[in-house]
Amino acid sequence: MYRLVFTQVLRRFDAEAVHRLTVSALALLARLPLLKRLLHRAYAPHDPALRVSAFGVHFPGPLGLAAGFDKDAVCAEAIAALGFSHVEVGTVTAHGQPGNPRPRLFRRFRERALINRMGFNNAGAHAAARRLRRPRGVPVVVGVNIGKTKVIPESGAAADYVASAKELAPLADYLVVNVSSPNTPGLRDLQAVSLLRPLLTAVKEVCDSTPRRTPLLVKIAPDLADEDVDAVAELAMELGLDGIIATNTTIKHDGERGGLSGRPLKERSLEVLRRLRAKVGDRITLISVGGVEDVDDVWERILAGATLVQAYTGWIYGGPLWASHIHRRLLRRVRRHGLTSITEAIGRTA
Ligand SMILES: Cc1cc2nc3c(=O)[nH]c(=O)nc-3n(C[C@H](O)[C@H](O)[C@H](O)COP(=O)(O)O)c2cc1C
């Protein structure tokens, strides 16, 4: 049904227009307490066998929505009610900004992929903080992903991230330093250890000073050379980070300018996960994202060492209840393998 609507109706409209309409509909749903609770009861993962704990946070299942969809933290509860175990909001920057000129989001149907050069369009950390303070009505784990404001030069990057962290770390279940989006000039240079160390150290100080000690993760690009993936992993362990999210979109493609996500990213994302697991073992949490389309992909990432898995493009092509269906199929798989908890599968093939 969704495939029919997608191919016959939605694809005729501009991708960003559909996105904005969807976010508005979900924001409305987030304000309807009864419907939200009913949907949550029907579609969110509830079986204890799917529960996962990571960095002191309890997730009802392993599959969450990756950053970039709910940039302004307007609809996380509605997304959770449709079956995602957690929502990573953002990327949020210290100062609100419009992002790049449109068009900036493109579908690649045949490859089940998207290309985007949104450029961190968002209302800024203060506005996001105000929304995150609102009561949610249904349980949802909310991670907050922060990035650099475009007009801030590299020399001011650490202070800019710290400003966002001060606003948002106290309100986040976990905080993510995003240094891997391809659409803010120079952002990915911050992945070099010499720049990343002072940046992460400064943000970690903020996270450590919140009442609950907010877990801190870093999100990396798939286009890093393997040695650089290793270097970030070593740095993450040295600094006592809670985890690494791998990966963001890739610029290695021949289409429109921007980052490519979805099916073409699958192989490299899995490769980076395997490399990270070989380096860090189970000392820090790995969250795998990139090209996840079905239950087999989620299972493969968990076996390869991911504690949590995220997706964005797979949901766009899979339909509103995609995450709920995957959690159901995962539960069947856990039982078929004779496991009592999905956590027993983490890293089995690593
Ligand atoms: C339209 C769009 C916007 C995105 N915006 C962000 C963002 O603001 N911050 C971020 O860390 N990742 C962003 N991403 C990357 C996703 O979080 C994810 O890492 C990437 O798309 C790979 O996962 P997927 O193949 O499941 O889409 C965006 C992706 C898309 C498609």
C-alpha cells in the first residue's frame, strides 16, 4: 500500500516539500495525547527480549531514527509511537540558520537512496532546548546531535559546540558530536585527531557536569580512510567517550552535490562497523547507521558488534510502520535462535 502511495503520489512532489508535510503531521500527532498513546501501545517495541542498555540508558529495542529527520525536536514522541526505539534529533547548531538554497534533497529511486545537501537548517540550540523541556506523554529515548554553526570559523568550532552542549546536554539522553556531515564547509576536517581531541575534551567537560552525566558519542563519516577510523576509535577510548556512531552520508558518488544515503552506503557502513568493533571490542558502544533496509540488515549489524542500529533512508522507502515491522521480525529471530535477549547476539560474528 505504502509503496503504491509512494510511487504514484509522493514521488511526484518535491522531496523536501513531502518531508516538511510529514514532519508537520507528526508534530500534530505529538500534540494528540490519546492517539499518540494508542499508537505507542500498538507499534512501539514492548517485549523485554528486545530491550537494550547502552551507556546507562535503557532502550525498548535496538532500532532508532538517525539524525536529520527531526532537526528541531518537534516530533520525537510521534516517531517513537510509530515503532522506533529512540530518536536522534538535530543536527542542532548553536545559532539558528537557514541551510543551503533549495533544491537540496533528491531521491534516487532505483538505488533506494537519497542525496542531500541540507546544510544544517535548524532553529538553533535555544529553540530546541525549549521543545525538549516539554512533557512527552509517551516514553522515548532522545539523543541530541550537535554541529557547527556555518558562519563560525574553525578556530571557534570548540566554543560553538560547547555553547550547544551547555543548552542541550542537560536535556538529552545522550549527546552526539557530529563532525561528519558533508554539507558544512570544513566540518569533516574536524575529524582529524589534532582538532577532534580539544573539541571532544571541551564538550565532554560539559556532559560530565550535568546532574546525570550525559553520555557523549561522536558521529563519523564513511569516507574516512581506515587508519583515520582507527585513530578516532583510539581517541574515543582515550577520552572515555561512550560511543561512536558510524556512519554519516558519503560524498563518494557521481550524482548531485551532497551526501548519499541508503542502499549504496550499506557495504561501507558495515565495513566501518567491523573495523571499529575489531579496535574497541565492547569497551565502548557502537551505533551502526547507513543503508539499513530490513531485518536482515539490522541483525547483521548487531552480530557485527552494534548495540544499537539507526536508519533514515530505509524508513522513507519502507513506510510509516517500517520500524515497528522490523522490531517484530527481530523478536521472531531472537526466539528462533533460542536467545532470551537480543543483547546475547551483539558481536557474535565479530
Ligand atoms: C535528508 C537527510 C538529512 C540528514 N541530516 C543529518 C544531520 O543533520 N545530522 C547528521 O548527523 N546526519 C544527518 N543525516 C545522515 C543520517 O543521519 C544517516 O547517518 C545517513 O543518512 C545514513 O543512514 P541511512 O542510509 O539509513 O539514511 C541526514 C540524512 C538525510 C537523508
